[in-house]
Amino acid sequence: MKEAIRLAEESIDLGGGPFGAVIVKDGEVLASTSNSVTIDNDPTAHAEVNCIRMACKALGTFDLSGCVIYSSCEPCPMCLGAIYWAHIDRIYYAGDRKDAAKVGFDDDFIYRELAKDMSERTTPIISMMPAEGVSPFDKWRLKTDRIDY
């Protein structure tokens, strides 16, 4: 955790956001990095997502089962989703979403939005062509050599 916090503080000096993350498996650090949203002009370049990408590359897999992640802050909903998709076993964090909101990172807003009915969310979410939308899933279901994830 100390390394994740150190990376978060270093990131500020490098022009990134105040977030750091470290992924460990069997006591070995696989990846450690920070937020690079403003550096890369990429709104998905959060520390946890960057770290997941690095760890997956290091292991040559998209499945990080058996790993734990240390994050300098409670993961935002996007990062939490990425952590779940990566099958990371456990999440440790230091600061929380309320701490982040105090300095302008309102992850809690997104958490509150997700709890609302889609018709009540700030950004409109509109279904289009639902019948046609199942076609890719039908094709996936029939694919015999697919790699499930």
C-alpha cells in the first residue's frame, strides 16, 4: 500500500492524477503504476486500469485470478468493473470516494448514478435496435472455438 500511495504522490509531480496502484501475486509485484489520464489524454487511464493492463501483459493472460490489488484510493466504478473482469481476488485501498470527492474527483456521483433507474440518470441511455442487437450474441454462442472470459 505504501508503494501505491508513493506512486500517487509521484504522479502529481509528473502531471498525472493523484492515484497509484500495485498488483501482487504470490508475494511478487507484477505491476505498479499511476494515473495517466491527463498525460495520455485518455479518460480510462486510471491507475487500476493501467496496472491491470501491465499485469496482464506480464503474465500473458487476461485472467488475474490469484492476484490482489493495492490502490491508493477506493476504485471508481470503471476500475471496480475492470477489477472484477480481471478476476482479481482482493482489493485493498487507502483513501475513499469521499476523500476523492473533496478534491474534485466525484466517483461517488457515478456510484449514485448506477443505483438509479436508467430513465432517471443524468446522461440519457436509450436502447436502439434491441432485436438486431442479439445477433452478435447468437454468433458468439455458436462459435465452437471461442475463448470464454
